[in-house]
Amino acid sequence: MKIDSHQHFWHYSRETFPWIDESRAVLKRDFLPEHLKKELANASFDGAVAVQAPQTLQETRWLLELAAKSSFVKGVVGWVDLRAKDVREQLKEFTGDPKFKGVRHIVQDEPVDFMLGKEFQEGITALGESGLTYDILVFPKQLPAAIELVKKFPKQPFVLDHLAKPEIKAGRVIPWRDQIKELAKNPNVFCKVSGLVTEADWKNWSPSQMKPYLDIVFEAFGAQRLMIGSDWPVCMTAGDYGTVMRIVKGYMADLPKKSQEAVLGGTAVKFYKL
């Protein structure tokens, strides 16, 4: 089964999505399951994992409602307030839904040591008690905190979104490379091969620019802990769905079939229990 491990849905409004400025005008519309279904079919994918965008409980409810009506939406990574005293009660609302697979917080917008806070880590403990995954969304400057976090929770399944957004446009690899290698030493951490084009020059990128970063994560994690993701529709600022997915497909062309199958779906199925 081929799975897109990372995409989003939304009803666009300027108030909900203030980060969508004029440079991202292509994103100023609704993106819903009926739109994704066409993209999946054209790229020969069987399903996808929907990931939260706004950080509200209503967003999680809405994504689960969409997933219930769309068989190709195989799982949902929602949001709850991991720092809240009632985090376990918040989780109870969703854990009965078989498509609720995990939680994400937009840590990239938080202070560098956000994940090391006592309240946040209590939330991670609650996720573990519920058998849920956690998506790590950070910038490279926050990787040291991510490394410390995953070491504290060796039994918690983590997945790093978008390779931690390396500085592809600037061609910068260090210290990101060494931090990725350190993070990957923890067997409970997986990585989404996604979000590459949005960290490159949107108007002037090439697959060859992605190769050094792909080399690093494939060596560090191995195919069995990597999963492809489109980051649709955000990716549309720099490339359409098929173009973005072909970057990783092309990179893997000479890899063993077993490795390709893992990245194209097997890893996501295993990690999210799809």
C-alpha cells in the first residue's frame, strides 16, 4: 500500500491562516478530500495521513469527520494541548476513533527549549499511555532539544517532519547533518521525507539540490524508518503534487525494491498502524 504520510486539509480564511501571504497566494483556497483524491490517483497512491494545521481541538474533530467519510484518509495526526492539566481528558475524546493516530504541536513557532518543559513532557507521557505517536515539527536550531526529548522517552514513537527543515536554499548542511545523525541513533525516531521544495528556492530548485540532504537521512535512518510525504497543499508554493513526489521516487530509483516499498508506504503503515 502506497501512503502519503503528510498532507493537510483546510477551509481557507485569512484569520485562520495568517502565514499564507501573497508569496503563497496559491494556497488561498479550500483544500479538501475531493481535491486530494485526484492527486493520489494520478500519483498511484492508495491513501494518506492528514496532519493538523490550526492548533485547536475543533481542527482535530474536523479532520476525523473528514477521515470518516473518506476511505483513502487512512489516519489523522491531530492536536491537543499537551501542556494542559486535562490533557488526558482531551485525548479521551479522540482515542476511541480508530483513525486517530497521533498528535503534533507546531514547535517551530515556539522557543528552542519548548519541548523540554515539564508540562509538555507530561503530555508526551500521556500520549504514550494512549499508544499514540508524536510528530516533531522543528527548525534545525531546535534539533538539540528534540534529541534530548526522544532520549527521555525511548518507548515513545516519534517521527520528524520535513527533515527538520534544513536550509536547502542556502545550501547549508552543517550542523544539521550531525544533529540528524545523533537523532537517528534513537530507534524510536522515524523521519518523513517531505517538505523539501518549500525549503529550497521556490522558483529555481532542482532535484540535484535535494540529493545531499536525502543522502544524509537515508544513511542515518535507513529506508525502514523513512516515509514519503507530499506536504500538500503547502508544497504547491514550489511544485505540484506529482512533481514533489517524483523527487523522492527518482532518488530511490536504484535502491532495492524492499527499500522503495518501505519509504513509499510500508514505514507509514507500520508507524501509524494504518
